[in-house]
Amino acid sequence: MTFEEKGEFLGHVMINGEKVPKYRGKTIVKLYNTQTNKEYNSDKEADDDVANPSTATQKEHIRRDVTIIAPMIDLVGGTVKSDN
């Protein structure tokens, strides 16, 4: 199973004297055990499996695949035309 961590607007930052919006992109996370292929619905669920003495799961067995989805950014007027 995969779970999603929502993206959000974090405010603005100054870059080269210009106010630029700052975002945290949405992430899609697949968290699973590489030994058993068990998929987890959260970090806590994976941590609980590692902490459970009745399983052989170790922290090294947990794999996290992350897809980051960046927000659409309007680049109109934000590029510089080169004379080359």
C-alpha cells in the first residue's frame, strides 16, 4: 500500500531581492519490508514491526520509495532570453 503526504504552501522567501513562493511538494510513499514484502500504511506501523520481538524484522529490512510531485509553477516572465 502507498500513503500520501499532502503538499502545502509554506509562505515566501527572498531570492535575489524578489519575493518567491515556497512550497512543499506532495509525496507518495511506498513503505515495505524487503524480506517479507509486507507493505505498511505508516512509519509507525513499520517501526512497530521492527520493535515487535515476535518478528525478525530489522530496521535495515524497511525500504521507503518516495515519489515527489512538485506544484505547477508559472514561469511566464520568469526566464531570461539569451542573445546566443
